[in-house]
Amino acid sequence: MSLRDPFTIPTPPQDRAVGQAPFWDPGQTVTWTFRRFDFDRDLAEAARPMRVIADGPDGAVLWLAGGTPTQETRIVGWEETNAHDVPLKARFRPLAEAPTRINVDGTWRGRGVLKIVPPEVPFSVWVLLKDDEAAAPDDTVSGDAVDAPGRVRAEWYINLEATHARTDDALFTSDHILDITFPLASLPLHTGDSRLDPAGAVFKDVDELAAAANFGAWPAEWSELIRANGTELLDRLGDFRWAFDPEWETVARRLAGESAGSVGDDDATVGADGRVRAELGAASAREKSFDQEHRSIPNGCYDRQFR
């Protein structure tokens, strides 16, 4: 089986795939756009301006700084509530009964996120930077909490989503609900011998993926296909080493320590092989136990059998 899209979304004419020229320039701002499968009904979409860090045949790398103004979506009748907090039965209705969605102003929370997008696959890899609430108040380096080991933690995250289409100034995809996280420090994605280890992977939002099928928001086959994509991806992590290169965490930490909009061509450039050569020097993250976060993941998550 190969990774497949359960549905298509409307995109502008003359779009092209990630990995195909002409490429974006480092430092350019493009809009990451999430469109639902039923976008044509309400024309509601999430739109987030992101800075291009690199773009080439291997894929695109984009940065969204913490505090960046964004456009998000809300459900009519629940305008003050994040859609993820709306009861599942109310959210995932059959199309004829589905709640109306609208666009609202938002702000990206956290320190920022680096998104790595391989060509023509239904997922992207995220390196999320968040405040480490477990750090000691005086745990700083050079007086800068952003760069201090232990003050900011990085989370590797796989977002299952529609195969990406791009234009000269935007990227289009659709969120497939299911995510893959690596929450346990004892079972990291990156091993000491440079392997990618899926043993610590946890499927997140399985309850929502099931609800989309059980309450009739979309066909059950779509949920099964998305789940199968996640399972196959974990079996094939080695096919996507570029996207999971641990260097991306170094790049993300550096960007989190800079003001939004200050990244220039000297910070990262694309070589002939499409890989990013980034200056190193950001401090390594202090290892932290994620047991509490692991326990907070909803019950019923898909338990994958590892060979």
C-alpha cells in the first residue's frame, strides 16, 4: 500500500506540487492554508503566514513564530470555543446537518513551529517550540530564557494532512485529524545511533477520527485510510530522513530565539542536493520526562503493534 489521500480539496488553478520549481525564496512569506473537505459550503479556512526557511526538490521548510496573527475557524454557536473543545457529536454531523463554520482572528500560541513538508505525501513534520514549565526559574543562559536549555522544549509531531498544493505565495492542505506524537523522553524519535525509532509513537485524536465516521461527517473508509496512512508512515520513517533530520530542531530553536521576521538568507540556504545548511550553536534541550503529557492523551488511542 502507498500513502493516499482520502479526498481532494479545491485549490487555485495552476497550482503545483511541493518539490517542483519555481521555488520560494528564503525569507519570503507564504500563507499556509487549511481547507476542510467541505470548504465549498462555508468558505471557512485557517490561514497562517509563514516565513520560508528553505525550498527545493527535497521539500519546503516554513516557520511560524509565536504571537503571529492568524486566521482560524470557529463553529457558529461556539464562536468563543476552540473547535477541538466542541462536543464530538455536535462537531461531526452529516453534511446536511453540519454546523456552519466562520473565519475568526487568531494568534499562534507557543514559541513557534517549524514545518517540514516533503513532496507529494499526505503529511508534514512539525517541530513545536513551547515553554518548559518544569524548568527552574533561574535556569538561564546568557540571560536569555529563549536560548536556555530546559526553558524551551521541542516536540516532534507528525500532522497527517492532504498532499500539499502550492502557488507562488500560498500552500494548501487539509487536516486529517489524526496526529502522531513522540511524548516520552525514554522512547525518542531520534536514537543515539542516528536511527529513527517509531517505538515511542502515540496516535493522538483517535477519538475525533472515529467520531468523524461514527457520527456521519464523512465515510468510514476515510477514517480507515487515514489510520492506515499513519501506520504505514511509521513503518517507512527511513524513507523520509530529510524531513526528520534532527538538525531541524536546531534550526527551530535558533528561530525561536530571534524576533519574528528577522530571518535572512544567511540563516539557512538550500544547496544543490536540496538540504539546508544552517548555522549551529543553539543550546541542546535538557531532557525532560513527558509522562504527564503522555497520560493526558485521550483514552482509546490506537495501539500499534511494533515488529
